[in-house]
Amino acid sequence: MAERPFLSRVEALGQGSVRGVEELGYHGALLAETFYWIGWGWRIGQPVRMNQIVREMLSVGVNALPIVAVLSLTVGVMLAIQGIHTLETFGAQNQVVLGIALSVTREFSPLIVAILVAGRSGSAFAARIGTMVISQEIDALRVIGINPVRFLVAPALLAMMVMLPAITFFSDLLGLLGGGLYSSPRLGIGLDVYWDRTLEALAVEDLMQGLAKSLIFSVLITLIGVANGFSVKGGAEGVGHATTRSVVIAIAAILIADMLFTYFMNR
């Protein structure tokens, strides 16, 4: 009897591991099926509809621009404040331009945009599909011969893969602008000089590293959102649980993927 609590914990750990592997396999199968419909659907007369892709692009990207602009400017100013305050100790405050340029393009813009979109659009994917599962609309789509992955997931993934890098580039520009608005008067230089130094400090690889991250993040956000939506059970409460779970898991996956990507790209 004394060993049962230990055995129960081991059993729970094993069951959790199995569920994790199953969930990972489901995400992989869902991604493969999505790319199948994107690449081959038109060959069998079932293409991914362009109007659905455009609708998702507006929802994922264009409608998110105002909040992305505010956050990007704010982070740019914050980096400038902290950078100048820290570098003044060593008399190297002029190097803050380099720090802002690399921090914004490599790390902060991709992360800010991905976390924002995960909370905004990833949760929307989970809620929308979860509601359709509860109301048996997914079953109705299958009955009338419409594959739910082609109809719901493929447009969302394509829109996300196009718009997330685009929004990240937009965030890069505003983050650098925010840094310049604070740094220029503090350093006694004009904004044009700030931009010249920024362009000198940046290489194409720095910009592409952030955009490549955003492409990976777009796949993670979409897959986690729609997978949690398809797995909804238990009515409205299940939809709420899936929505919350999709946001939490997506943000965790984004941070882990960012750490791994940064490690291997900067060795």
C-alpha cells in the first residue's frame, strides 16, 4: 500500500507521455494533410479558395496592425531607454543603435507579433472550429463532401504564413522608429543619422533570421489553434478550455522554438 502513491505517479507520467506523443503525431498528420490540400487539391478539383485565404489574411494581418504598431513603438522606446542607461556606465551609449537594430529584427519583433497573433488569431481558430464541432457543423461538412481541413485549416495556414512575416517586417520598422525617436535627442544626433547607423549595423541575415522565425511561428500558431478546436468535447465549457489551452501551448511553443532557432543560427 505504501508504494501505491509512487506507482500512481509513475502511471500518470506514462499516460501523460503517451498523450503527448499522440498529440504531437496528430499535429504532424494535420500539417501533412493541410499541405496535401494546398499542393494537390487543385489537381483533383478541390482547390483552396482564394476568397477564404484573403478573408483570413484580413483577419490575421490587417486587423492586427494597429495593436502591433503600438506595441512595436513601445518596445523600441523601451530598448532605447534601457540600452542608453546601461551603456552610459561604460561610456558606450553610441553603441545603443547597434543593440536596438539587432534586438528588434532578430528577437523582439518576431516574438511580439507571434505572441500577439497567438492570443488573437490562434484562439479564434480554436474557438471557431470548437464551436463547429459542438454544433456538428464539421460532421455536416463531411456529409456534403467538403473536407474540413481543406475548407478551414488550409486557408488559415496559408494566410498566416503570408501575413505573419509581413507583420513582423512592419513591426521591425516601427520598433526601429521607436528606438530612434528616443535615441536621437538623447545622443544628440538627427533621425537621419540614426537611420544611417541602423542600416550600417544591420545585415540581410539579421532581417531574414527574424522573418524565418515568424514563418515557423505561423505554422505553430495555426496547427495548435485548429488542433485544439478539433479536439473540443463537452459543450461551451470545452470550447473555452480549448481556446485557453491553445493560447498557452502556442506561446510556450513559440518561446521554445525561438530558443532552439536562435541557438542553432548563432553557434
